[in-house]
Amino acid sequence: MSVPLNNGYVMPLIGFGTANAYNDEIIRAVGDAIEAGYRHFDGASFYANEVEVGRAVRQKIDDAIIDRKDLFIVSKLWCTFMSPGLVEPALRKTLKDLQLDYLDLYVMHWPMAFEENSDMIPNIPLDENGLVKCKDVDYVDTWKAMEACVSQGLVRSIGVSNFNSQQLKRLLEHCAIKPVTNQVEAHVYLNQKSMIELCRQYGIVVTAYGPLGRPGLSQDPVNDPTLLDDHQIKEIAAKYGRTVAQILLRYLTMRGLPVIPKSSNRARILENLSSIDFDLATEDVAFIDSLNRDHRYLKNEWASHHVHYPFHIPY
């Protein structure tokens, strides 16, 4: 099951997230996901595991389990590579690490530029006060360099992530190639209704990261609610004979949002993929809509002083 993009390509609705897993764990998980039937893999240079992801993908291609043409591989441009002259080298480094000739989708990770380093390391440079060392780079200029990568055949589609409505509208006023997606945090407690409506006006797909509420990765564990423990979602899950995670994912995919949950557990990998095997009733979707709290799990307040910090406005 896929969603059409505005340039003629399609994106599988269920993706496999690769963040926060390393070495043998991510190699095994990606291999298990491919064998389970996943074809959409979401990564980033900042995740520091693209060599391992590439090794896992290449092994399955060499074993004739999957063809490259059947995969939808995503990576992201990190904030230390936002200067236009660094975009293509960063993308080529990602392609080398992944052992690929092209990406299906290259995403601008954030609309913010950080201070660069001579080693081309995708890090978070901090000053003595713990604040990000920023760089004055206009994301519109970065986007134009990404457009050039499409022309060179290095990537088929380009998109953005963590853009608010003002940033997205400004980019659309200056782009030659429209972004195919805006990848944002989206889940039952942050249903992103306004962003989804805006993106649909322009033919842009909203991709949902953190669809399960980022379990185990909270930046504020004392105050963050645990989405997987929501008793009302548990009641709906019992009604359908499904897991809470499957209800959370199906709520999003039924609204046309690709999701990129991550798991290293084989059973959960299969469980997440099978979340598209059923439909929620209209009244249940409407009820889940009402559970929205506009709650972000990913806040990254250490970057809130950045001129392009996206969360200063509601969406």
C-alpha cells in the first residue's frame, strides 16, 4: 500500500525507521524488515549508522531477496551541511555509505544550519552554555542545491522535515522543484491536522515520525504522557483484536500519512507492518481525533535560539 507523490513516484505507507540502533542490531533489524516485506527505509546521516544500513540492504540484494528498484530509500541532509556547497558532497557520502547509486528521497532534516566542521561530521556543535553554534544559511539556498542533485540523478525526490507552515510557504514561493513531503512528528497526541490540510493544498505528503509517541526516547520523561499506555486506545485495540501500536499506526495511515516506526524486535516488526491489514470505523477515527493534545515529544529546546527554530509557531 503506497501513497502517490507529486512527481509521479509513490511512497510505501509503512516505512521502517533506522534511528537509535547501531552495529549488529541495525544490520539484523533491517534484514529482518526486508524479509518481512518492508520496502520503505528511513535513515539519516545524523543517525550514524548508514554504513550498517547499506550493508544490510546490499546483502539482501546480493542474495536476490529484493531488487533495488523495489526499495524506497530515504536519507536526510544534516544541519552541519546546509551550506549549498556542502549539499552534494554530503549526499555523495550518504550514497557511498549506503552502497547506492541514487536515493529515492533526500530530506532536509531541519530548516536550521549549524556551524560546520572540517571532517564533515553530522554533529550538534555546542558552545560553553550548551547552546547550538548556529550558522547563517538560508534554507531556500540549501533547497536549490538539493534541486541540483535531482538534476544530476543522485536523488529522485526531495523533501523537508520539521518545517512549520510559514517556512513551508516561503520555500514554495522560491522553489523550482516542490517538496514531495514534510516529515514531522505526528501521532494521536499531536495529530497535525492543520499541517496536513496545508500540505494537501500543495500536493505535499505529510510523513509521520514518532507515530508511537517515541517510547523510550522522551526528552521529558517526568511530564511526557506515555501514548502506548492510553487506556482509551487500549479499549479500541481490544475491540478490534489488535495491539495498541497497530491502532496508533492505522489511525495515521488511514489519513494518508506514511509512518516510520522503528523496532529491533522481529515480532514487533511484523506487527507494525500488519497494521494496514484492517480499517478503523469512521466513528473510531473521529474519536481518536478528539484525543489530540498538541503534545510534542521531540522539543530540542537546545536549538530554540536559532533564527529558524521551527517550533516557535504552532505548526
